[in-house]
Amino acid sequence: MAEKEYMDDVETGKEDVLVSDGTYQANGPITEAEKALRWKQDKRIVPLSAGIYFLCYLDRSNIGNAKIMNASTGDDLITEAHVTNYQFTIALMVFLVAYGLFEVPSNILLKKLRPSRWIAFLMFAWGALTMGLGGIRSYASLTVVRFLLGVFEAGLFPGLVYYLTFWYKSEERSIRVAFILASATLAGAFGGAIAYGVGHMNKAGGLSAWRWLFILEGIPSCLSSLVVWFFLPDYPEDAKWLTIQERDLAVQRLAIEGSKGYHKAMSWADAKETLTDWRLWGHYVVYFGISVPFSSLSLFTPSITAGLGYKDLQAQLMTVPPYAVAYVIQILTSWSADHFNARGLHSAALATVGAIGFIASAALPPEAYASRYGCLIIAASGAFACIPPLLGWLSSNIFSTASVGLAIALNIGLGGAPGQIVGVWTYKSDEAKAGYPTGHWTNAALLLMVAAGCAILRVYYARRNKKILFGSTGGEVRLFKY
């Protein structure tokens, strides 16, 4: 029950309340019926969604561990697949090209085909492809499988963020996005520990340990897709595990700002309005900035720790603390952002903290291993923690079912994917002895850009709200969240 009390504490006094005329009044007290309903939704939706993304991130990022696993004995991916460091980087990049191209179509299909069916299909596909990576023997096969992996993983995260808008109000989303996104940092921590254990399976059954890593981490995604197919609920309107009264309440409380399962698919007019709304492009630019450090840390943390004096399996084990600390900071930041209804401010603050960590890492002497390891923990915590409030902020400032799905996909497709492609190139293998200065300085600069962008958007929304209130004639108004 601790998590239930935690969730309730986040949102008490922050909810809209249904009044006699059938509308919701902002910032009224939350009723006990709503608390019970939301907790029932949380138990069904949040752990399952977090588990899905945990497996997705584990399957996406394990290539970083495979690259250096048992490298000292020549049993690593790079050596056995006859891949150069440059070719390895290209293989990482093509994943992200596919990731950017297929996010918008995937979000459209999620609405058309129902979330449970589409997400289950994606899971089975990427699990099978991950297992297939265990059989690659050349640069060509590595690149093709990574591209296909990007195709099927592309729709998951924007799909989950969109999915939450069918069930939760804007004030409720950041903390839940955080629990889902934080499972990625948890996967990063577990991934290092798993890689450490699997590394000792080298040559078991005649296979190198990095091949076992892909095979063993792909199997859970395939099996879990069956659970998602049958147990992930689609929309409140047809949730048979809710009572009739609970379904009615779930629909009523999202009447103004939630997405609707029964709404029509996106029209060209909806798409045009979303594409030409310039303020949303400000969000995309900010998300580009945060995606570079997110990508580079996701893929190169094992290499970064290896450059701090740790070798082989020990380097993989030392990736665990940065992710573990980042997980806790991510949850606390998102709780605070929702509690104080200040998502832009929290993202700006944590981006600044991350930038400080990267600046210190770049400025310290390469041989200052302990200090630079501490800076890596600070940098990772700041970089990861500012993402959930950014996503909650975007979705809370879009007011139609059709637009929110497209805008979330565009945010990650036009902002996130290009940013992650840049992140692939920032940590250069020939700079390992120098402490990877290019990667650290690039991440620091972009995180400072994120902080500045959040501040500008916050000021913009505050001014827009003043104009809206000044021109209001007393009817219902929709204010921007900041």
C-alpha cells in the first residue's frame, strides 16, 4: 500500500472535480472514489507498462555490453563479427534512423488496432530480433538486424506516453511516465549486472558470452508479449475489470483533457494544426537536446567506465551505480514536478545538474578516476531525471485525442531520434585515454540548452495564460501548464 499512499500524496488537492453542471473544476479536492479508481488503474497499468519498457530498453542497450564483453580474450562482438569501431557506430545509427521514421506510423496504428494488440506484436518482434543478434557474423547482418530492431521498438515509448493519456489526467501523468521511463535506468543497472553474470558463460555450448547475452535477453520479451495481449487494458470505456460505476467515473473525469478511445482517427486537419503549432516545435528542440546525453549514456556507459580504469566484466559491473542512483532521482524529481505543478522548472534544474556533472568530467584530469566516476553518477542522474517532466509537460498542453498522439510521436521522432543519432557519435573510441572530452562537452552544452529552452517555454506559457484570462468572458477556459 505504500505506493498507493505515495501516488495519492502526489495529487491530493491538485485534481479537477466534477461539479453539478457536468464539468470539472480545476484544483478541487479529489474524492475517495477517484482515489480508489486511480489506484485500481495504477495496479493494472503502471507495473505492466514499466515492465514492457524495461524489457525494451534491456534489448536495445545490451549491444553496449556485447561490444566489450570478454574483449581481452578476443571473444567480444567487435572481434568475432569482424566489425570496426566505425562500422559499429553505423550499426547503432541505423537503429535510430528506423526509430525516427516509424514512430508516427506506430502511434497511429496503436489507436487503430488497440494498444494491447499492437504493443504485444511489437514486443514479440523485437524479442525475436534480439535473439537473432546472437547469430550475427558480419557487419551486414548486424546492421540489418539493428535496423529492424529500430522499426519495431520505435513505437513503444511514444505509444506508452500516448496510452497514458487515455487513462490519466495531465496532473497525473509525469509521475507515471517517470515510473515507466525509470525502468530504463533500472534496466541499465540490471543490464550491467546481467552482463557480468552472462560474461562467465563464455564458450558454454560453443557460444561466446555476448551471443548468450542477446539470446537470453530476447526470450523474456517474446514470452511477455502473451501477457500484454491478454492483460494490458485498452480504454476505460470497455474495461471489464472496472465496475459500471468506475467506468463512468473514469470517462467523466477525463471528459475535458484526456484522450478518448472512441474518438475518430486523426484527420488531415488535425495533423496540419499540430504540425503548424510552433510552440510544439519548441518542445521538440528541447527534447533533441536531452536525447543526445540519453543516447550516449545508454550506449557507451560500459565504454566510459572501462575508460575509468575498470576492465572487462568489472567495467560492466561498475555501470550499475550510475543507473541505480539515476532511478531514484528520476522518481523523486517527477513526484516533485507533479506535486508543485512545475514541470518546466524541474526539467531545467535537473538539466543544469547534469550539465555540471559532464563539465566536471571533461575538466578533470583523465587519470582522476574516482572523481570522474562520481561526476558520471551526477551527470546520469541529471540527464535522465529531466525527461519524464518534459513528456508530461508536452502531453498536458495538447487538448485533443488526435493531436496528442501525433505530437508525442513527433516529439520523439523529430526531436528524440535525431538527438539519439548525434549521441551515437559523441563518444569517440580514440579518446578513451583522454577521458572522452568530446562526449562530455557536447552533453554539457546540450543540457544547458535544455535548461534555457525550458525557461523560455515556461515564460511563454505564463504570458499566454495571462492573455487568456484577460480575454475570458467567464466561460470555460483551458490554461497551459508550466
